[in-house]
Amino acid sequence: MADAIIIEESIRLTGKQVTAIIKGNDPSQFIRNVAYYKGKNPPVIADGLEKAEKNINPNNVVPLPFARRTINDLMGYAFKPGNVNYVYTDEETNSKSVDKIKEIFEDNDADLESSEVFLDTSVKGEGAELLYFADERIQFYKIDRETCIFKYADTIKEDTLKWSIRYYHIADIDPAGDEIKIYKAEVYTPTTIDYYEYTQKGAEGRPLTDKDYVYIDSQPHPFNAVPLYPYRINSDKMGVYQASIPIIDKLDSFGSDSIANAIDQFNDTILTLSLKLDAESAEKIKELKVIDGLGGKEEGNFAEFLQRNLDITNTLESTKLFERWYYELNSIPNLNDEKFGTPSGIAIAYALVPFENLVTTMETYFSKGLQHRLELINNALLFLDSSYTVVEATLEWQRNLPFDLETRSKIAVALKGSGLLSDETLLKLFPSSLVEDIPLEIEKRDKEKEANMAAFMATETKFNTDDSDDADDN
């Protein structure tokens, strides 16, 4: 395994070390989780391929996309683009530096990028993001976790990256016209990026041969920490549905064998006859759909269908049981459940309590990655601009809840009258679809108040002037 290889901090990795680390890496968890998210559930598809090779029919392959629905529901509830925002604690006193951060986020479409990293992390259990420079601009981008390796400092607590590796390959054609693959590895340290690669030439009948990576070059970077870093959603580094994959496999078995294949077998019934038919009699049966002249069962002559009994009711009940277990054990709401048919937003909020507990944990861990992103950008801007001042921010998460607006409005009015809470806090009671930007909404409201007051004062002045003119006329 990669962690078994001990490397001195001050010594650059050799090509052999990079090769050994990459060979020892096991990305199977991430690849499997992605397959389930894409609806290509490996066991049921492998079983179908095996049956197809043996010409076993019927052979329905029905991978049920529970994993995809789980992630889509999670994203809709917790992390649509714009649901998570940086709230800058020093925006008024450090506006110039905050504007630089905002410009970088806008340039990178940060809301969408964060949402995509959250989705990837939810599927795989751990995600990855890389900060880099392109056209002299700070960029950040999601990197496939299965192509990354992270090494932490040898401390009790895994919180300081020592280095990270990204590895991948590209296809090309050499000058002789042969197909080649160029395997690349990039080793990110707190101060440099080290580049390694090797080339393999392949053609029909000539398999690729193993080679070691070779060191190519190093480039410094200004981030003052490892710029390829992980995101997590829990302490176990597990995807949202990963622990319940065996339940998904069982549901696939129900869908393919117990339902789809069983129905096909039921439909493909076989007619059995106790007497041998000649060709002429068989043709008459096909034409007239009647079997006549065979006598009765009392004479030992009969015709009947040989078929398998199909207990579809019990099969469906078993399927519902496993489906319920899947949702309950994952703390994921089944939005088709009858308790979500209520018009009450409060009732639905109570039904979402287990889901909210799950999302709160994910929020806590994922926020560390978002804060690390800001830290790296601060480090780079400090290096590039001596006048830059570090920007600090907290993260504000919003939910897409089915709010009971009438009840919320009454609560807001009551609390406003009590004077216990600020306007900003009260506006947080409402969904982002209604109040998208709270500071901006307060600013717009204040401007409207000023405009209304100005209009009122103008009307009052005109009214008083008109009264004075009438008095003079009298």
C-alpha cells in the first residue's frame, strides 16, 4: 500500500517510488460507487452477462437506480448551486481583498463547482479538488478521486497533507505511426509540483509492458500548502448509499429474477400431450386452436399446460420491505411515502429529521474542504500582492424545504414585534427561493422605505403649499 512507503519530507520522490505508490493504490471503492450511481449495478449486470454466455433465458437485467435517486434527492435538498455561501466577516473593513476573492469565485463559477464536488464526494465518500494557475488566474476544479492519492503527515490526527499525487494517461501517435500511451503523474507538495511520466507503445499482438515513471521537471507554486486536496462527508470516507449496496443488490435480484424473469417464464408456458401427434393433427390444432379426438383423462389421454406458479403478490411485498429498509437505514426520505403527501410544511419537516441529521454531518465535514479552498486562495494572493489582506469567512448553508409560508410569516411578524431578533435573522426563516440574498434584500427594502418616505414628504409639502395658496386667495 502507498502509506507503507516512507519518504523523507525534504527528498523528492523517485520514479520507482511513484510507480510503487500508484501500483499499491486501490480505487475500487470509488469505481464501484460510481457504477451504482450511473445505474450500472455491477452484480446484476455481471450475472446477466454470465447467463447470456450460457444461453440461459429468460435473462432480464434490471439494475434499479436507487443510488442515483438517493444522490439526486440529496442534492435537491441540501446542495443545489447557491445553497452554500461564504459570509465574509470583514467585508466592510477589507472590501478590496473581499472583492478579489469574489472575482475569483465568479471566474470559476464557484457555486456550480462546489455543487459538483459535493455530488462526487457524496457518491464516492471522498472527493478531490485542485487549485492551479491558468492564464495568470487562480483556478480550481474537481478531480476524479479515483485518480488521486493523498499522503498525510505522520501524526495521530490526519489533518495535514504531506503530498498528493494525481495520475492519468493520454493516447497519442508517435512519429512512426504507432499508437502510444503516455502515463503521467503529478506530485503536489506544499511548495512544488513534480512531474513524472513514461511512455508505452502498443500494437495488435504486442501487449504493453510495465515501466517505471521517470522524473521530468518541477515547478514552484504559491499556495503554501498542498493544492490537490480531499473533500469528505463523514469520518468513514464512505459514500451516502455505500453501506446499503447489499440491499440494492437484493432489490436488483427481485426486479430481474423474481419479477421480470418469472413473468417471462409464466408467459412462455409449454403444452404437454399424452399422445403423440402426427403432422396433420398438429397443423389442425394450430389452425383451429382446438384439440379433439384425444379422449379424456379417464382414458389416459389429455392436453394441458406445464407452467410455473407465480406468486407475484408475495414477491412485491418482499420488494417493498427491502425498499423500506434501504431508505430507513440510510436516513434518506422516500418521497413517495404517504407521510410526504401532507400539505403541512411543518409535518414534512418532522419527517425529514433523520435526513437533516445526516446532512448536518455531511455539512460539517464538507465545509472543511471549502474553507481549505479559501485558505489556499488567501495564501496565493498574499504571495502575489503585498497589499493583500487575508479574507476570513464563515459558511452559510440553506435547505430547500417545503416551507409553510403562512406559519413562518406569522412567526416572523411576532418576533419582529418583540424586538428579540434582527431583520437578517428573521429573513433566514424563509426559503432561498423567496429570499435569495438576505443582505441585498434588506438593502432593497431600506431603499424602498427611503423612496416611499421621499414621495410622502413631497406629497405632504405639495398639500401644505396648496392649502396655503387657498388661504391667501380668501
